[in-house]
Amino acid sequence: MEKQFLSIAEACLALCCGRSKLYELISSRKLKAAHLGRKIIISAAEVQRFLEALPAYDAKPTSRNPK
């Protein structure tokens, strides 16, 4: 059974970011979190929603030998 809620450490792994960036996303309300006692939890669905809302990366070809 897949986890429905993630701890801060687990959410950092899922989002490939550090704790500071995760807390920044939470405080700016870009990512919703909840308190469970003293622990902060984030729903796995919220992490998925956040990832799907990110803009696509459009890589532009670069020249290896600039003139």
C-alpha cells in the first residue's frame, strides 16, 4: 500500500529538493501541508498536484563552440 501522507523528509525526496526549499514552498502556499501534532505532513496527492502544475522544461540547443 502506497503512503497517503509524507513527512518533510519524504516529501523532500519525492520533490528532489532540500528542507529549506520545501518550507519555502509551504510558507508561500504553493504546497499545502498540515500539522499532525508537532509533525508536518503533506499528502501524496498534493505533491503529485504540485509536480503536474510545474511548467515543462524547454531545452534549447546550445552551441558547444561559441564564436
